[in-house]
Amino acid sequence: MNIQVIAVGKIKEQYLQDGIEEYRKRIQRYGRLQIIEVKEESFNEPLSPRELELVLQREGERLLGRINPRAYVIALDRLGQAWSSEQLAKEFQTLAVAGTSQIDFIIGGSLGLDQKVLERAQTSLSFSGFTFPHQLMRLILAEQIYRAFTIVQGERYHK
């Protein structure tokens, strides 16, 4: 299975880069994990509603431009569904059986995701009621992707 994480902004902290790279190496046994970064829009707060809309729209266009046309798209959104690790693993299995070989996860910037991105996604997923920095979310997502693969394979990591 090929998985892309398409995310707004760059990761600056080395410890986050190291953690993501560790999980990318582990995932290689099961499939391919690619991280694609799109430019984060610059803005000064406070934003008017129109300025907020423009920032989200510009970032959204960049994200949409990087989505694989044949991908099953999962947007990370605080208002999305809350899944367990086992549910994510089951979704991977279901998609694989259906012939889906490409999953694109979308992570927005600090302001979230444009509505057009959410509409393009087949699923919106919330990892928690908490708010996480979008850079940290990449590491958490990479770990959960790895965990889902180990669940599918019946391996011990998940326990």
C-alpha cells in the first residue's frame, strides 16, 4: 500500500523529523510512506473572516493539487470521526480488498482545512478532542499508520 501524508508547512524541529523518519523506515516492510509538504500561507492575526477564508483557500488549493487522483483521501479534522487504532487497521484492510492501493492523508495548517479539501476527502478523521500542533500531528499519524499495519499483520507492536 502506498500512503502519502500531504501537509501544510515544514517541520523545523529535528526530534519530530527523526521520529517521522523512524516510522517511515518501519513502514517500509508493509508499503511506502511519502510526506509531501505544501507552503504555509503567511498571515498576521487577528484575521477577518474574509482573510481567514483566503488563507484556507490558498492552502487548500495547494493541498488539492498534490492529491493522487486515484487515492482514497482521509482528512485530519477536529470535527471528524474518532477511530481506534483497530478501526484504522480495518479500514486499511477493507481498502486493500477493494483494490485501493493509494491512501492520502491530509493535514492542514494552524487554521485547519478549507471546505473544498474536506469535500474531496472520503473520510474526515479526528485523533482527539485535543488540539495538536500540525507538525506534531505528522509524527502521531506516522506512528498510527505503522501501528495499523502491525495490527493487520497480527504482530506484537500493537500490544
